[in-house]
Amino acid sequence: MLRELLLRTRSCRRFEQVPLDEATLVELLELVRLCPSAANRQPLKFVLAWRPDQLARIFPHLRWAAALAPWPGPGEGERPTGYVVILGDINISRRCEWDAAIAAQAILLGAAERELGGCMIASIDHAGLRSALGLPEHLAVLLVVALGRPGERVVLEEGRPEPRPYWRDDHDVHHVPKRALSELRWTVPEF
């Protein structure tokens, strides 16, 4: 069952315009609450966005799919219908990148379980987003998870992510290469 969720948990960058609601985002946040945290410090805070006015304040500060340049990101009618902005409270811990990654993966797995798609976004105009959200200085923007009903097809390919980490074909299908298992395992001599 986890394997099936992982196979469905692909970075989706175009979405159908089916609104998300606060309750769905809170359910995803409940999954994060149960996740491990380095030294159990639990330094993360989250901004949930689902209303059109909230979405419009966040979208301009995100950068989409550098490998698909010059694609500027999803256009009107294909943008996310929800966001989870992951923040690190530096008063609790200055090192919480791994907590953010664990949280984002939990959100994406929970989204896939609900037939939703999402994308972890780390390429962010941090100053612009901080200002748009009115964040205090002790909250650092770490990641944004864009969410919604998938509006594109994403397929896995066997192979190396060089020279392109991902691409779209002539039918607008998004392809994501994955290295073979034999390339992942490193054998230590006499170990």
C-alpha cells in the first residue's frame, strides 16, 4: 500500500480548479503532527491557504520547474487550489530542514491518499512571501507545498536524470526518470 502511494506521489505542477477546503488541509496537517522531529523539538509552524485571496498572495512568490524553462509555471485555470507554507521557528531550533522535508513528504502522501496532487517548492522569493504573509522575524520560510486535484499526467521512467531531470513530451505528459536500484546501493568493501 505504501508503494502504491509513493508511485502516485509525483510532483504535479498543473491542477484542475476543484477548490480545496480548510478541513482537508487540517487533516494533512494532523499527519504532520504525528511525524518524527529531530530531537523531538517540533520547530515547524504552518500557514494553510485555500481561499482565492490567500492563493493569490502566495503564487507570485513561487518559482516553478527550472528544468522546463522558459515555462513560467501554471497559468490561470491550472494553478494550485491549496498551499501549505512550512515555516521554521528559529526560537525553537535553527536547523529544521530535515523536519520540513519529512513534513512535506507526509503532506504529499496524505494528498495522494485523497486523490490529490502536489509539489514541494523550495525555489521561493523568501522576502516577498514573508512580506505577503506578514511573518514575524523568528519564522523562516522553508518550503511551500502546492496542492490540488491533478491537472496533468506524470509518469516514471527508468533511467538517469541526466541531462534533463524531467521533461514534457509532445503530448504534454510529464516524464520523471528514476535511477535503477543497482545504482542506489553502495557496497563497502569488506563490510
